[in-house]
Amino acid sequence: MELYQLKTFITVAEEAHLTRAANRLNISQPSVSAHIKMLEEEFGITLFERSKKGMRLTDKGEFLLQKARTVLNSSAELLKHAENIKGEAVGALKIGININSDILKITHLFERTRIDYPKLNLKIFDSSSHQVEEYLRSGEFDCGYILGDSLVSGIMTYYLRSIDYVLAGPVSWKEKLMKADTQEIASLPWVVHSEGCRMDIIIKKHFNTTSKNLLKAVEAEDETMSKMIMAGAGLGLMYKNEAKKAEKEGKVVLWPGRSFSLDLFFAYPEARKDDQKIVAMLKTHDAIWRT
């Protein structure tokens, strides 16, 4: 039994699907199947029930899943303790980003880290705030960025700034948007973020509904969303500065109702607050954001 096999087992259990697990692990689907098969042969039990819908844990697999997480977490902690004894930030650091990298100052993060912590290797992964929290809890990510307060226990946050948004729509909707109240706005076709995005906080609070209940014209990722609004697909939330620029260029029209905001945080597992790599990131963020 190898640790990488346990990691595959845990990922397949969480994704309930071989292809999604392979994408998350960045390995081929046959490799994922082989890892599971080797574990099942070594344990002498069936871990998953396979069907056209995906992979479902057996009762015995469910029991071993918790044990596998304990073993994997213990091995990770051992490695972190070894790094802390050395007293330096060394190795790979997986970071989940939830919004535009320019807003997160990712270029500055790389530049500063290269100078102050040359043995630290940053790896960036696009995610939603919800995914970042889930992957922090599972150990898939070391740290990341989220909008709004953490909804997962055991996650610590470091406040960075407030992100301002406005509601934008196609230019052809100008007359309609100028007169629309919140109820009418909620009934129009929307371009919404992918599931798990914290934009739902704004939609629920200010339009008395959720993204699931909206008339969805398009569901898109962060950067594609703005392009879809400009193309006339529907209305949606845009970064205020980006939207103002697009308005001046005649690409969108802004709803005059109000602007909105969400707090941006750097997040990491509470259990790793003394980890040298996390400490290095906190110092780096303090230098970038507080200077």
C-alpha cells in the first residue's frame, strides 16, 4: 500500500466519479482505476460499487475511507514537522484562486516569494470559494482565496480587501434596466457564475432569491461571464472597475440601483497555522497588501 493509492481512493470517494477524480489528481483514468484495483486486491475487499452513474462506496469502503484520511493526514503532518524543524519554507505549495489573478496580486506574490523564499514552489489552481474551502479541508490545497466568511470549520482567514461589484447588462437593455426594481431584475435572464461561487450571497441578500432560482441564460467562469454580458446574453455581476470601463466604451449598461461588495480573504487550515510555508505566505501577503 502506497500513500498515492490512498490519495486516489479518497479523491474517488469524494468525486464519486473516475474521470473527475483523474482530472483533480492530474493523472489518467486508467491510472486511477489501477490504484483502486491494487488497494482492493491488497485489502481483499470491494471498495466501490461501479455503475454508469459513477463510483459509490461500499459499507466497508466507507469505513476504510476515514482510516485512509487519518493515515494520509498523519503522513502530511510528519512531513510538515520535518520542514518546521529545518526552520525554512521548502517545497510545493498548492494555492486555490477564486477570482481574477490581477485582483489577487498573484504576479506580486510570485515575485516576492521568489526573492524571500526561493525554495518555495507555488502552484496555482482556478477554483470557486466553495471549492477552495473543501480542498483546504481535504488537504488538496495548502491555502487559497475566498469571498465572504468561511463556511467550513477549521479554516482561518486573513482579510485582504473588499471587492466591489455592480449589476451590468447588455446595452440593448438600457431602457429596461434604468426603470427596473429588484423584483423585475430578478425575473430577467442572468449570466451566473458556476455552482459554488459566493456571488449567491449578493443575489440572495439583495434580490431575495438564489442563483438556482434565476432564469439562467448562461453559466460561466469569472472572465467568460463578463464577455457573455457584453455579448448580450443576459445581466450579471461584474467587478466595479471593469464594469465602469466597459460602460464608458459602450459595451454594457449598469443598473442604477446600487453597488455591492464582498470581503476577500486569504484562507488556510487552522491546524497548519505554524507551518513554515503558511507562515511564509502570511508574511508575504502582509508585505504585498499592507505596504
